Amino acid sequence: MVMPEGTNGNEHVGSGDERRTVRQRLSHHYHHKLDGGGRGAVVGAVIGLFGVLLTAVVTAVVTLHDAGDRRDGSPATPGGGVGSPTEALPAPTPSSPSAGSSVGTSTPSATSTVPPADQVRWSGPVRFDDDGIDLDATPPTVQMDWPVFNSDLTRTSAAGDGPLVAQQGYLARWPGPGTPTRQQCADLISSQGDERVHIPVGRIGCLSTSKDHIVMLTVTRFKDDTFQVSAHVTVRASPDETES
């Protein structure tokens, strides 16, 4: 340090005790300011700044939460607060009738019992001759009195290949293997029936009667030199009987 001319440096700087006194005064003055209004002002400023920052953080968190709720479809509570989301109840969906179903009408189910198409009235062995046999009776009845009015089937020839004669309906020979059903016999009579047909022993014939019965007969014997015929017959019910 350059001192003014003619001045002693020790006069201005002072002794070491004086320098310590000056530092103590400055330190006392500084601590007095802080312990008094100075330190309180600093602390208050720090607390205020912290409060502002905390408020800003809370506001930002609430805003982000509300935005997330709106994206998820959960409504926020009034006033911007965070409330528990209220689950919306699904609207009832009206049921529509399925395709092909009728609306307001009901169809009663059929309760009637359909009888079997091949219902059998009677089945067993028979024997007849030129007077014939009534196959509509149960059991079938051999005709013995002349004139004969109720005979359905007779034999008027004693020859081995003599035909059987249908008196009230028509007769046909079943061509195929197996046993025909009622409907098969009826179809055969309708398409190939005749009044006089030879039915060999062991073969099956189909006959219609005066009361619309269908008879399936199997010839078992032609007695030599007579009109007598032995057969096994199965009489099936008419359509009216199966429907009753």
C-alpha cells in the first residue's frame, strides 16, 4: 500500500488489538441483523418459496391425474378434485327374436299318435277251395253256402298251374326276394293287379279285399286233383283303421 508522503503507516493501520476490535464489531453487527429481523426475513422467504413450489407440484399432479381419468372414461369430481370413478351401468339390450322364429305366436306340438302303417289285423294258416274264403272277417272265414257273396279269394281249377281268383279285388305276384310291406303290396296291386293270377308254391301274392284290406299270402300247398289250397296269410289293416 502507498502511503501519503510524511505519514507514518502505523498511525493509520493501528495496532493488532484495534483490528480485532473492528472485526468483532462487524461480526456483532452482522449477527445482530440475522438474530433480529434479518434472519427472520430470510427464513420467511425460504418458507414462502417452498410453499409456492409445493403448490405448483400438487397442482401439476392433480391436472395429470384428471387428464388420465378422462382418457380412461372415468369422470372427475366437480371442482377438479380427484374422486372415485363411478362405474356406468350398461344399458339393457332388447332381445331380438332369432331368425325364423315367430313373434307373439306359438305353434302347438303335434300330440296325435300315428298308428304303424303295417298294422296287422290277423295272421295265420288258412285252407280254402272253390267256395273261397272271406279274408275281411277276423279270423278269416271259409265260405260253404251257395251263393257266395263274401268270398275274397277262390280257386276254380284243379290243375297244378291253375290260377287263384280274386273275387272282390285284385291279385298280384310279388317278384322279388324278401317280404313286402303293406305299401309295397298296395303299389304292386295298383300297377300289376289282375283277377286271375297263378301263385306257385312258396311264392308270395298280394291281394286287395272288398273292405280295402291288403293281404299278403304265401302258398304252401295245392292238393292234387282238387280245388283245395293251403296258404299262410297276413291281413293288414285298411287306412281308415290305422287312422282311428
